[in-house]
Amino acid sequence: MQKNYKVVEILPKQGLEPRQFLRYCFGIAELSPPELLEEETDSQYRKKCITVLCAVLGVQRPTVRKWGSDLNFDGIPNYCKISLAYIHAAEIVPNQLNSILTGEYNAPEVNAQTFLEKILLEGLTEQQRLQTVSHANFRATCVKTLTQVLHIGTKSVQDWGQDMSFHKMPKIHKHTLGYALAAISKSSKAWDKQAA
């Protein structure tokens, strides 16, 4: 179990600010300040930014608008910034930018149980899986893994349910778990090379 659990260590520890994330998305992060200003003051830019944030986070336009009236989106919750960091680490955008802007993109959705099985149980024999799952600390490990990956409080996670399915987990966190797996998969290719 320990080997797999270490996999979450390769995820970004810090969230990514929306403005910086959007600059990466639109391929303008490397521009000079005057060029950035020109891009970011384009009349359609904020509208496109809102479209991107809605699509990748699976939220509605009014929600994104509530996060702020400028390009910093200062009201965005920290757990959404974490999602943005995972999306960036997984290199989903700018590759998917066209499908996002045309409304054809579907944010990945992974439930808690699928995520935890992949992180904590994948690669174990049936016997090892049984030992792991029946261990007294298994639920605590599940809660700890989710709080670490989602960057939210332990109490919130515990309130999502008593078993590994955490069936009351809000949909927005299922997207984060989907991006976390994508980022892990991208990074673990590098991780495997390192370990070899």
C-alpha cells in the first residue's frame, strides 16, 4: 500500500491561480507585459476565460462570475485552484482548448471509491487487498488520501459517508479526482523512469 500511496506525493502541492492557468491555456504565459495586456483586454477574452473555467471545473457561468469581475477570479475556492494545478500538470489544456471552447469537452469524473482503489489497492494481490481493506486504519487512510488530494478538511470528507464510496461527495470533487489521476498518470511515467 505504501508504494501506491506515495504516488499522491507527485501531485502539485499548491493551487494554480486562475489568471496564470488561463494564460497557459491560451498560450500567452510567455508574452511580455505589454503583449499580455493587449491579449487580456481583448473584448472576448474574459468570456472565453469563463467558458474554460466552467468546462474544466464543471460549474455554471453564474458561479464563475461570482468569483470576481476581473481576470483574477479572486473568489475562486482553493480546491478549484488545486484542480487547475492538476489540469496543468496533466497537460489537458491547451491540447483540449478547442473542444472546451466549442462545448464538446467533458470534464473527467472519478468517484471516491474508484480513485481510492486505484491509489491504495491497485497492483496488490487478492490477499493483500483483503488485508489492506480490513486493516483498522483503512478508513482513516482513505480520508487522509482524499483530504490530501482535494485540499479540503477532514470533517467534510468524513461527512460524505461511512464507507469507501463516500457517496455524498460533491460532483466538483469528482472532477478534481479525475484530474488528479490524469496528472498522476502523466507524472508517473516520469516517476517510473526515475525509479528504474
